[in-house]
Amino acid sequence: MTDIAWIDLALASARPKALGALLRYFRNLDTAEEAFQEACLRAIRTWPEKGPPRDPTAWLIFVGRNSGIDAVRKRAKIQALPDEDQISDREDAESDIADRLDDSHYRDDILRLLFICCHPDLPATQQIALALRIVSGLSVSQIARAFLVSETAMEQRITRAKARVAKAGVPFETPSPQERAERLTIVSTMIYLIFNEGYSQADPEQEAAAFSDEAIRLARLMLHIFPAEPELMGLLSLMLLQISRRQARFSPEGEIVLLEDQDRSLWNQPFINEALALLDKALRHRRPGPYQLQAAIAAVHSRAKRAEDTDWVEIDLLYRALERVQPSPVVTLNRAVVVSKLNGPQEALDLIEQLDEKLDGYFYYHGLRGNLLKQLGRIAPARLAFDRAIALAHSAAEAAHIRRQIDKMQEDAAQPAAKP
């Protein structure tokens, strides 16, 4: 008897490879997904009794391909069914297809699947939703809850994404080296967006919180396909360093705990060790990119045993390098935090004032601005900045964090001045 939990894990692990191969064969997302689902249903029915096949992925491709052909021909009603020897249940029939579907096939199929979900014509929200549905296999209800929309709205979003991909006529050929480099950037961005959807959640039991683990799984998969890509190493390193702080980022009551106040004994040291080894390996390629630089910044924090041991000078240099490689107002905003540590709140405030127009709708901009104004004793404008941050908060934890800062600021302001 095969354990059902193992079957679920095997089906989830095989999904990108099997679905990618079926997509290559049928060249239609809906048909490929239906074929894979039919193969999964058959696996659930037969594996507990007969035991798992030698190669579950090849088995799913074989069964899915035949069920897909059958479904297409039934719909068309113009072609005869394939010969019996092509669709009958022969013992260990998947072994032949396993021999033919070597690593090069899998490499191209998974990459093709990810690239289709990250089609540049799709809005970012549709890219993430489609990838979560097609590549990761999350249900529409799970994705809808994570994005705080109804199942109907999310179903429509995914349907529109599939229709847009079909209309665009995305090529199914293996990308050239130049295309691969360009598309890897898109895929990496998609993976990191998925990660951040989960990383922002206070409750690890929430649906969206699992997205971080799924993003790490996808990054490991991509790194297995492209083991010499330093930016993929940097991306995985960055996510591992960030997720290593998961247990320390929120209090038991769900309140945000800032990095400098976190209990570092709660940080996941095995994740940190793996991330640092990956980063060192990436940097040896001497092709630094945005994810490697962000990972290097996170690594400086992870190496500090106490908050006061943080090397802010090194972090400032890394942020300056990141600004050159990937100029962004958000990067400058993050560097302003470092500037405040090194040179005080006024210089940091001067740095971010130029970002007002670009980041007026960004929660963290107003939160940082309010904090800097508070440090300078400018209570009234600090309160206005904090109020704006609360209005832009994405979660109850973010809003509560700002309210605590307002309360503390008002308490401090109410205290009588110390006598000389």
C-alpha cells in the first residue's frame, strides 16, 4: 500500500516536468492541464494498489498524453482512436518513455512552461496567478484568498491570462542563449514576486505564507536546470536569508518585530549557512547582479551576532552598487535607512525627499519618512506621514506597527522636559 501523502508529494514534484512535456506535445495550456489532471486521478486510483512506478514523472506524461489524445479526438470526432498497443496498460510501459525523456527534454520543458507563464504581454498579477496555477498547482481558491479577491475574479484573471498567451502564439522552441538570458530575468522576477506574496504574511498558516516555500522550490528547480547561473544562486541565497528570519519577524501576537529588535537565536542557521555558501559560489563568477547584491546585503545582517555589530559601511557600499546596477527609488529608499544609521536622520530625510512623487503611494516610504521626522522632533509632519502610511498599509500588522509608533511619539512629546 502506497502512502497517500507520498503520492501527493510525488504529484506536486512531478508537475512542472510532466505538465511542461504535455504542453510541448499539445501546445495548449488547457489541454495540457486537463491531461495532467486526468493522469493524477489515475495515479491516485492505481498507485495505492499497484505501487508507484519506477519513474512517476514519465508515467504521468505517458498516461496524460494518451488521455489527452483521447479527449482531443473525442471532441473532434473526425479521427480514429490510436491503435490499442499505444494506449493499453502494458506492464512498466513508462520505462520506454523514461529512457527517451532525458534531462535535456525536462530542462527545455520546464523552462518553456515558466517562460509561458511569464509572458511579457501579461500584467504582473496575471503572471503570478498563472504560474501558481499552472506550475505550482495551487487551487483557484488558494490563489484568490492570497490575493484577497473572489474565486470568480481570480478564475477570470487566470482565464484571461491563458487566452492572452494563446492569442500571442508563444513559440514552443528552445530559447537561444540570448533569449534565455533575457527570459531568466523575467522568470526570476516572477519567482521573487511569489516569494514576497508569502513573506509579507504574519501568520505562517495563512494560504499566502506558503508561497514563500513554493518560490524557494521553484528557484531550486531553476538552479538545477541552470547550475552555473550566478543570479539564480543569488536569488535563492536572498530568499533563504530572508526566510531564515521568519520565526523572529512577528511577535506571538502577530506584531511586526523590526530587524534590529529580533531575537537572532530564532533565525534558521541551516538556511543561513546554505545561503552564504550559495552566495560565495555566485560571487566567484565575478558577474554581480541585483539578486547577488541584495543577498550580499542580507548576508551582512545575518553575520552580525547582535544588531549593534552590523557593518553599516559595507551595507552602504553594497546599496550604492545596487543603485548603479538596478536604479530604483525603492533601492534609494532602503539606502536612506543605512544613511540614517551612519550620518543621522536629517541626511536620510534629504535623500528621500526627492522620492516623494515616485513613492507617494508606497507604505514604506511614508513609514520611514515619519520615523525620520520623529527622530528630528518634528511631531506634526511626522504624524501626517504616519497617517498616510496607515492608509497605505497592506496588512493589519503593518497598520498596527505604525499606530504604535504614533502612540510612542505622543507619549514622548507629553513627557515634561528634563530640568537642566
